[in-house]
Amino acid sequence: GLSPRTVELYAGLARCFLDARFGAAPVDLRALHAADVIGFVQQQARRLPPCRAKLLTTALRSFLRHAQLCGEVDAGVVAAVPAVASWVVTPKLPRAISAEHAQAALRACNRHTAVGCRDFAVLLLLARLGLRSGEVAALALDDIDWNAGLLRVRGKGDREAALPLPDDVGQAIAAYLQDGRPAADDRRLFLRSRAPIRGFGNDAVAISSIVMRALKRAGVDAPRKGAHQFRHALAVRLLDRGASLAEIGEVLRHRSPQVTTLYARVDLAALRELAPCWPGAAR
């Protein structure tokens, strides 16, 4: 159920572990011991931030489980992958791009050019539907049902969802297909503008680069330059309009309601009603 991008990331981290354990010698997974795994994680945890260290242990555990399935390692080696402890007293607030900055980024796209048509459609998908950058990159021509007005999106874990296609987003995509998309055999919706002409695949970095260039053209100095800030902005906007957390989680396709509760912390008006008065303060 992992995306190709995640598999590539996990494989790179597993390769680091094998290089550290075997060096230039031939890799023999049957020679691995629990102490090798524990020692490697402890060494890496000293220099990595907690979030990266957690990712390392997840990738290592996934790799070793696969090796166990192939009969290369014992279950004790898999169980030896330690957990990385991290304490966060106050989780960070979601960084959302402001409505003014989002509009400025959209206006900065020169829709009279092929690249401008493409970038405008990409930004609208991020802003109006809250898609992840990898989901935008993975869109294919066959994912659009023009008659029903639906867009098929492949999310995390290869989970598919059919989302309504807003009129403005559909018009932007149609304009790109008619006037901006190069002729190519690739069935991806959005293509590179330079040779080799092909789709972005699942490359989320390419979509984030489109966002960065649009913000730069618009003269916007946002605290975040990536595509995910549009997703946060959609959630905040829905919350301001009275949507419930359950409804926001459905729009953003969160697997766990716990993820959506993060946005409750940005509703300051509602939080003020819950805050008790300070003892002795004037009423």
C-alpha cells in the first residue's frame, strides 16, 4: 500500500543502514543481530531531529519485516528496532497561506502562456480542493469525469476518492488541455514544459517548485514556500465558515479524526468562549 515515492524513501534509509553495517563487504542479512539495529538507531538519533529519526525507524522496521518475510532475518531482529521518544508540549499551528497571498500567487500566473496555464490549474487544485502535492502530480487524464463533474484522486496508501470538480478548477484544467498541454503519449494530466516531455509522476517536489515560483513572481514573502500551506488554508477557511471538524476531515480525506483536531487550535473565537476567567480578573 505504499506509494512509489515512499518506497524510494524507505529504500534509501535502509541502504544507509546496510552501508553502515557492512560497508564495502557483501551484504548478508542473515548476519544481522539485534545489537546492529539498536546501535545504528542510537547513533543516528543523536544527530537527527526527532521527526526524521522516527521516519528512520519506520523505514527500518518496514525493511526488516520484508526481510523476515523472505526468510532472511529472524523476528527478534525486527523486534529490536527501538522507538524514538519525542515530547512536544505544544504542537505547531498549521501554517496556512493567507487569502490575499493565495490570490496574488494565482494572479502572478501568465495564463497567456502554456506554463502559466498549467501553473494556474495546479494552484487552483491546491487552493480549492486541498490536494496534496503528490496527489496533483499523480493526476491522469482518465481521472477526470467531465460529464459527472468528478475528479478521482489517489491519496495516501493508494486510497482513491472521487471529489467534486468546481467550475473554476474545471475551466482552468480545460484551458490547459486546449492551449497549454504539449502533445505527448504520457497520460499524466500535468506535463513538464521542457524535454523530456513527460508527467511529474509522483514527484511532489515539482509541484512545490511551482508554488515557490508563483510566490516569488507575486512578491509574496510567505513563512512557508511549499504546497501544503494551501491545504491548511482550505481547512482554516472552512472552519471560519462554520464547518465542523468532521466535515473538514472528510474534505481533506483524513484517515484519523485526531489529525483534524489540529485545526481546532486556530479557531480563536471559539477557544475564547471556552477559556475560564482569570481568578480575580475584572468581569
